[in-house]
Amino acid sequence: MAVPKRKHSKSRARKVKAGLRKTIISMRECSRCGTMGPPHTVCDSCGYYAGREVIQKDEF
């Protein structure tokens, strides 16, 4: 079984953990219905993207 030869310092261990953090996902407001969602994607509630209907959804 592999065992580390020397103890990792606190700063080295924290550097590794810093890279594992999740990034914050940016959000944008839909220009048609006003709901929040990720940018550059079709709106989940109305089905529009860039001013045109991509997915047919029921009217809200």
C-alpha cells in the first residue's frame, strides 16, 4: 500500500483544496418572461432564446 514519505504542509494541502471548489454559475434574466437562468441557453419557462421561440411551451 502506498504511504506518503513526508507530511504535506498545511499550505500545500490548502492549495490542493482550493482547486476543488465549485465555481459560481452566473445567472441572467430572460428578456421575455423575466425568470433567472444560465446565460446562452434556452429559457426553461417560456422556451425562447435570442428573441425567437426554440421550444414550444404552454403560455404562462
